[in-house]
Amino acid sequence: MHIFVSRPTWVSPEFDAGLEVFLTSIRNMGLTPRTLGSSDYPSKAPLDEVIEIMDECKGAIILGFPQLLITGGKIKDYDLESELLLPTEWNHIEASLAYSKGLPLIMFHHKSVTRGVFDRGVMNAFVHEVDLTSPIWSMDPALNGAIQKWKSNCESGNSNFGVTTLVDPNKPICPNCSSKSKPIYLSALPKSMKKFGDWTCSACNYRE
């Protein structure tokens, strides 16, 4: 099962070990992490590539690593009273895309990383603040339980919010690729291939 992982292509060295342990653990769960610039490389505009990759995924993981440290300035009319630690802007773009597509989401961010999708209540999603410098952060029993729940949602197609999609009753859908929030319609086979069936799925080649 393919899973979209939103993360920066570069992280500070103190985060490397924990990231690799986490990616290995989700692979051991039978999941295939997909990330633009890591597992997949762009041949067109990055945003178009992200959308195409997500269309092949059943869920999404958002990893908020520190990317920008702001030590002074203003937010609206207020002076910053403390340093501000921000993630890559792609976390916000990719999380919003995944949410709008109805993909089950789980989100982890390093302690003190804030704003946007990592502000609690912005999205109806699991958001966990952890010390991403720890090599074994993903082995915490509480986090493991949340990950297992999220994986179950990916398998069943239950999104974080109630996506209502009108299904055309006159068009057959693929039983393998469709979810409750995202029906995948079958395409009609040409007359020359009618001996193989009437309909096919372009994603998995299912026929009926």
C-alpha cells in the first residue's frame, strides 16, 4: 500500500537516525513511502507531480522538521517575544492536498515547530508533537497505537473528515482501487477487446 510522506529533502543531521528508523518501521508494516525528491523525482512542475503521486496513495504522513528559524520580527502588529521555528512550506501544501482528497492523515512535528497545519484544530487529524532528534521516537507505544489506527483507516478508506462524493450509479467502479471517499471509475474496453470484458481499471487492470 503506497503512502505519501510529506517531508523536506534535507534535514539537519541530528534528525537522520530517527527519520530512517521511522521509514524502516512503516516499510516493515507493508507500506511503501512516496516522497517527491526522495522516492520519486519530478519531470514536470513539482505540484503536478505531488498530485499524481497522491492519486496512487491510500494515506499520508506529514513530518514537520525544523527548516526556518526566525529570531526577530513581527507577527501582524506584535513583536516576536521568542524564536519561531517553522517547517517547510511544502508540509502545508501537501497536507492540504491530502486532506482535500480525503486521504487518512497522521501528523508528527518536532517540538516547538508551529503554525499552519501544525496548529491544533486546523485539521481533523492526529497531530503529535515529539522530539524528532530521538532515534527511537517512532517506537513510543502511544505513537505506535496511533499509527496502527491510522493504517487501519488507510486500509478501509476512512478519511479524517466526512468527504461526501456523489457516485454515478450508471458507471461501474473498481472494487480494488475505490474507497468511501474516492470512487475510481472503470473505463470501457474497445470492441476489439470485448472478449476480456466490458470494463477495465487503468490503475490496477481489473476487468469485468
